[in-house]
Amino acid sequence: MANGGDRRADVDGDRLWRRHTEMAELGATQKGGVNRAALTPADVEARARLAGWARDRGFTVEIDAYGNQFMRRPGAADAPAIASGSHSDTQPTGGRFDGISGVLSAVEALEAIDDAGIVTDRPLEAVIWNNEEGTRFSPTNLGSAVYVGAAPVDVMLAATDRDGVTMRSAVQTLREAVPWAGPRELGAPMAAFVESHIEQGPELEAEGLDIGIVTAIQGTRKLDVEVVGDEAHAGTTPERMRRDAFVDAVRIATALRELFHDPDDIMRFTIGRFEVSPGALAVVPGRVFFTVDIRHPDNATLARLGDRIEPVCRRAASRCDVRVAETRRADSTPFEGAVPEAIETAVRERGYSYKHMPSGAGHDARYVSEICPSGMVFVPCERGLSHNERENATPEDIARGAQIVADTLLILDERLP
Ligand SMILES: [Zn+2]
């Protein structure tokens, strides 16, 4: 390969698919999905098997204080590693690919490079970020966030599940299952990070494309809107004298829908909750509460349109009072520079079809990008179904994703200073 030197490592698609099948048995549900919350027996078993495969190859395994797991193939130089990975935990009614596919692709990439006998300059690592789905422990946070210092480790280790088990003791259980794993310091530097993940959306499959190169994890703003009028008798109050909160809320919702209409279909606008009070058949509604969730990969667009929500709500209301409160705001995380450039080189050299696209969902790479150049590879998934037991992807698509991870690691090893 021109940009990865003359080094070429082809992944073993059969081995990769077998391991997907094997992992899907750990926490398997009746409907063909997976229920594998962080550091439950099924997750610990998955972690131990992955660590075992790494050890069989002579790779080293390290586990940090929060239970993130690192499987390392040494390089010629003792330098920060070029890493790839994702998470092994799932939603309670999750699928066979979300998360674990990125872990298995990273392990396959390291093994393919090992099979090819390539000596890299930097060490290469396959990473399992702990607790990405965050369904078991409260308060919860992503292992990647804890690793980069975006969440306080002591508070997160004290988090408990419904049975009172702390994250600290769950991490200890993992250590006991992989007793030969060494320690790893939280925040230890990485040279670069690439995460492979199923798209969790329908676009790649619909467009018949092999790979998505992720440009950004889109930003979001979430707001509460309250419309306040007057409750009145539905039979005796003439229309001209009503302050009907539902009528104004509908006008507002329509105006917001127009505000966020995007001919390019990139903006995401959702009213997911809509409550009418008092909610009685014969009472003119005196109050409506609803939520607004907007998402966009461009922070300037998110800022400009998000700031128009309140004035548009006020203008659209004819008789009622309107209160707007922002409850959450998170900027978009762009992926630029060395990693997406290496991914694009890899995809072009393999002759795969691809497009650049933002990620609608959050991922570990968002946090890892705070400490090193990062990027993401998306693999098509059937009908875009995810966080769903019917989540599915083809062996061919999965193998292409892992191939791009392997090639990207080698290209980065050539290009990084
Ligand atoms: Zn995921």
C-alpha cells in the first residue's frame, strides 16, 4: 500500500464472524438479541475470552482503575499506542453488534497484522471501554469519559447497581477473571484512536455503500417549553374569550417545525414529550408542557437556530404565556486531521464505496478525541435497527470495517510523527 508502506495485512473474515457468533451467546436473549450490562457475569466472560485470545498471541493485557481493558501488540518503539476499540456492554434488549463489533474488529486488525508478520513502529492496542451504555450503575458514566478525566473516577467507582454492588467491586471481579492483566494508569497517553461501529442508522444500506467515514458526533440542545393559558368550561366559554394552551402549543409546534425544516435533511428536530393539563374531556387546557430536542453536526447552525426557539415560540403564541428553558447543551465533536484522512486513504486503496457522514448517536470516540487524534468508521446495519434485538449486519460488511481498521492503524503508524 502506497501510504501504509508496502505492508499489507488482510483480515480473516471467517474468524471475525465466528467470534461475533461466539460473543452473541454471552447474554443471549430469547429473541436473538443480547443483554450484557457492564461487568455482569456475561460481560466479564466476554472480557476474559478477549483477553485470552490476546494472551495466546503474546499480546499484553492491562486493566485500569475503572475497568477499561487494553490489549497491546508491542511495537519497535516504546511509545504511546495507536488504538482501536469500542465497548462490550449492551442495552437490556440490545443486539449482537453495537459495541462488541468495534472491539472484535480491533482485535482482528491486530491479529491480521500479527499474521502478516509486520513490525510496527508504535505499539497497537485493542481497547474495551467499560460501561458505554450506562444502564447498570447510577450515577453512570462512560469508561472513556473516566479515562480522559471528563468524569471523576472516585464518584464513578462508588456508583451502585440495583443490588447495591459498586462499580469498584465489579471492576475487582473483572480483575479476578483476568488475574494476569497488568495495571494501566487512567489518562495514559495514546497516539491516535479509531473506533469502528455499526451505523445505527439506515443511510449506508439504503445507498448501497460499504463504509461511512464519520465527520463529527453531532451536537445537541434540549429545551422545555411551557405554554400557560386559562382553564375554562368547555361548554360555556366562547372561543373569543379562551386562552387555550393546547391551541397555542400546536401553533408553536408548527412554527418550530418550519424553523427546523432542512432541505438537506441534516437537522434533527423532535418533540418527544407533550403533556396537556388538566387533560380532562370538558376542560379548556390551561397548560401544555413539551420538550424540544435538536441535533446538528455544525455548532454554528445549532447555536443560530437554537437561539431562535424562544422568539419563535413567543411570536407563534396568540393568547397564552410561554416559558422556554434550556436543559442541556453539548457541542458537536468534529473528527478532523490524521485519523479520518488515514481512514479515507485506506478505503480508497481497498476500492470500497463510501461517504462522509456525521454520527447521530454518541460514542466513546467523542471522549477519546479529548486526548488524541480520533476518528470513526461506520459499517452498514440492516434497516438501521439498533438498540434492538433484531440488530443485524452482514459478515462481508463487518469484515470490510475490520479491514479498514487494520489498514488505518498501519497508515497512522507510517504517518504519525
Ligand atoms: Zn455503541
